[in-house]
Amino acid sequence: MRELFDIIRANPWPFGAGLFVVLLMIIAENFGRGIQGGGDGGSSGDLSDAGGCDGGGD
């Protein structure tokens, strides 16, 4: 365990970047749920009618 802390102290950038990415993903997920009005598996998202046939075909 002490060796791991020595590695982190010697080169903290990869670990700091990973932690930043995780926090950013958590914030983005919560922000997205706030915009959509609740996260219930994605059924209330903006693309819920993607299978509708609203285009003219031959």
C-alpha cells in the first residue's frame, strides 16, 4: 500500500484526471436527469419517438 502512495505522489496526474472524469460524469448524469424531468430508464427522453414514421416513402 505504501508503494502505491509513493507512485501516486511521484506522478499524480493520471489519478487526478481519472477522479475528475468520474466527478464530471456524475454531475452530467444528474444534470441530464434534471432536464428530462426524472431518470426512469430513458423512456422519457427526447428520443422516445425515434421509431415513428413521419417521413414520406414510396
